[in-house]
Amino acid sequence: MVLYFDCDKWGSVFSVPSSVANEYLKLCDPSYLKVLIYALAQNSHYLDQAEIASACGLSEDIVSDGYKYWCSNGILKGEGENSEQKVIAAPTASVEKPVGQLSAVKAVDPTKSSVSNKLTIRYTNSEILEKTKSDKQLAGLLNEIQSVLGKTINSTEQGEIIALYEYYGFDAPSILLTAEYCCSLEKPRVSYLVTVMKSWYENDILSYKQIEQEMIRAASVRKFENRIVSMFGMSSKPSKAQLEYIRAWKDMGFTAEMIEIAYNKCMDNTSKLNFKYINSILTNWAAKSISTPSQVDEEDSRYHSRKKRSAAKERSSYDLEEFERFARDFDLSKTGRP
């Protein structure tokens, strides 16, 4: 069947690199293609991540992943250390891949301060094939991780896994464990896995045991956060600032029970949820080493006692002044008594 394209009704047009159609159209995630098409159509060097997410009907995490994907393949070009989180840059003038590109591993001397540069490491298809032939554990890793993620990974993603294994020094079981962890968070993507493991590397979480412990810790934090959010009756997802408050309270050592007491005091005094107000209560308790409900009761009792004494003192002072004024103005002759 011959397909007919009617181009007479086109409005403004924009260019798409031919390599996108020839090399990536079959392999790339459809959401990544949305990100690219929108970015190219805007004819702007800088686009806000939230704007792209809204226009494409995607989450900001997906937009960020799509941006990283196209940058890693040379279709888009990022500028600045934090550009991944902030902008989508316009495509570079040339999008052709160099033939016979050598592995960047041979040219880069990694340090902890240059971790962000390590994610630009790329391997040619022939390099990947050679490495999997010579390292059966690596070949097993690339095969197994596709089963864990539930999808086929392309050569770029294979290169990112190889970088984690060969360049960062994570062993195959650790990478597979992290892949399962990403799936449990409903983010079964190589780009997210790489971001997580990069963060762990920067925090010296390198061994399988350390990764297990970090996953347990992170799960505990999420469980605590969810409990507090439910306690507060929040129907929407908490903001980044609100999550920082909750994590700070956990770091202070407060239990959910203590946070609930502070929440109730906030509602009694303000009739609305106010994270800043709750934080001021908990910060005050932390400064006074108050960490149990009984200690809160004792502090409240002391507060009310001080308040009563202060009020009594004010009344006493007022009564004395009244008496002195009465005595000064009192005229015995007006009483009719001798």
C-alpha cells in the first residue's frame, strides 16, 4: 500500500535530525520522543522542565530521563553542570556519530568530584560485543537486567550498565539488586538506575551489603513519610520542602506519636495544617530535650503554672495600686463617724 502525505495544510515547520528516524525511532521510549519533538518545535535554547512535562503530559522525572537520553546520544546538547534538571537545550549543529569511537574509559581519570562526567562514557557496539565475549559475568548481567526491568535495553543503555560495572566498580549482583529496587519504586528505567547508583557512589555506598542497608534505610524513611502524610490528612503529594521538614523531624529523633501531638497543637491554635508552625514546636521540644508525651504534659503543666502565677501577680499589683489610691483619697470625716 502506498501512503499519501498531504502537506498543503502545514503551518510552521521545524527540523528533526534524520538519525532520530533512522537510528532511534524503533528503540527509544515513546515519551522520550515526545520530549524531543516538543523541544525541537520551540526553537529555543532553554526550556523549563516543568513546561515540557505539562505540554507533553509527562512527569518531570520522565522529561529529565528523556533529556539525558537524547544528550547521551548526541541529539541534544546540555550546557552547565546542572542543566539536566533545569533546561532542554537546542540540538547541536552536527548529530553524526563518529565512526570507530574509542571508549572514553581509556581517556578519563575518574575522581569523586568528577562523577557527573563519568555518565558521558560511551561504548561502540563492537566494544560491547568484545566485552561481553571476554566477561561472562558482564554478559549475564546485561541479559538478566532486561528480565528484571521487563524490557529490552538498547546499546546506549548497555553502555551505561557497563560503565557502572567496569568504571564505577559495582558488581553484577549489586546492579541487579538496584534494578529490582527501581522496579519496586515503579521506575524500571536504566537512566533512573544510573542516577541512583551515581548517588550511592558519591556517598561511598559501594558494596552489596551497603546497598542493602541503604535500601532498608530508604524504605524506613518512605514508610515514615507516608505515615506522617496520612496522619496530616494530605490528599496531594507533599512538596519537596514538606518532605524536608518530615525528614528533619525524623533525624531529630521524633516518633510519629510526638509529631501527631505537635500537629494537634497546631490545629488547636491555627485551625489549619502549617508545617512551619509544627516545626517550631518540635524544634523547641528538641532544644529542651522533650521526646515523650509525658514530658510534653509536664512542659504544658509548667507553662500553665507560670501563666497563672503571672496573671495572679498582675492582679495583685493592680489590687495594691487600687488600695493605695483608696487610702490616699479616703476622708474619715465624710463617714459620719467620730
